[in-house]
Amino acid sequence: MVDSAGLWSMEPLLASRLATHLKNSPNGEEYLCANSGSGNELEPSIEIESNQIRSVDSFDEYVSFQRRIFRVNLVVTAIAGILTIIFFDSNAAISLLLGAFSGILYLRLLAKSIGSLGKTSSSVSKFQLLVPVVLILAVSKLAVIQLLPALVGFLLYKPSLIIQFLLEPSA
Amino acid sequence: MDSITTAASVVAAGLAVGLGAIGPGIGQGSAAQGAVEGIARQPEAEGKIRGTLLLSFAFMESLTIYGLVVALVLLFANPFAG
């Protein structure tokens, strides 16, 4: 991220690089002579600013994409929970809901680490893998929670992602 | 649980996590590399690139999670324990 002060300090550097590039290119000196004093020196900084604005808009698009996935995930979880209560017992439904919320938490952590990729970190964090570990440990310690419904609930984020990908018009 | 079953379960758990993480690790590395290169070339497409990266990472990492689940089940809820 380059702030406005950094942008002004970069401007002479960019202008000198542009001048060097134009001098080395064929007919570059003629271009420099013809355009000297016409205000074209500010063009690189304007281009950088417009790129930053477009990048911020595009990141907002990513945030709204996350919100849509979250909503679809909640809907899929609710449908699966109702079906489990109808066709199985309440313990299975509790296990499935616990697994589903673990899956939502896992996906949020994964989206957060992907959002920071290339900005604050150079690799994707593995912190989200602790979520299934804690889920399995909880299953092994608590007798109320069953293993299979919890795992199915945890993996409910995958149909949610597929549904969201199919619903996306430009995907 | 007898000692042979315990030893086999521990070895199998280690193999499940270790071998199961190799493929997704390589795939995630190359996907992240391509995504960062794409964002650097086209900053205006950052949102779409990150969204696609999220989808691919979620599906790739689930392979690691399968291995992790098998390993944890072998360690903490072993069905072969007598």
C-alpha cells in the first residue's frame, strides 16, 4: 500500500524511469522533445492511483462474495438440520449443527487468510486446520456428539460453495 | 488395545497426515503463486481471483482434512480397539 505521501515521493523516480525508457526506445528522444512541458509527467502517478481505487473496489467484491457464501452456508445448514431432526434423532441433529458451525468457522478463517495473502502475509495460514482437530477431540470426549453427523455437518461447506459457484452469474 | 494395534494405529495416523498433506500442499502452493501473479498483473480482477482461490483452496484443503480425520479417529476413537 502506498499512501499519498509515498506516492508523491515515488513520482520523480517514476518520471525518471519513464524518461530513461523513452530515451532508450527508438524515436524516444523525439517524443520527449515534442511533449516537454505538456504535463505528461504526472501520468504515472495518476495511473497508480486509479489502479489502487480499482483494487479497493475489487476487494469489496471479494468481501461481498464471502458474505454470499456465508448466507448460502447458513441456508444449507438450516435445511440439513431440519432434515436430520425429521429423519434421525436430536443427538444427530445437535452433532450435525455443531459440525456445520465448525465448517462455517473454518471457511471464515480460510477466507480471512486468503484475503491477507499478498498483503500482510506471503503464504496461506494453516490456523484453520485446528477447527476439525478440535471438533474430532470434542467428539471423542463428549458422548452426546456423534462422529459421522459431525463430519457430515463440517463438510456442508462444500455443497454451499458449489451452490454459490453455480448461482454466480459471472463465474 | 494391545500393543501391536496401538503401534500400527500411531504409524497409520502419521502416514495418513503426512502423505495426505503432500499433494494438497503442492497444489496450494502453485495455486497461490498463480493467484498472486494474476493479482499483480490485473489488480482490477483481484476480487474474482481471490474468490476463485477461496473455492479451490477449500476443495484442496478438504483432502488434507480427510487424512487428518482418519488420523484423529485412529488415535482417539479407534474402531479396532478391543
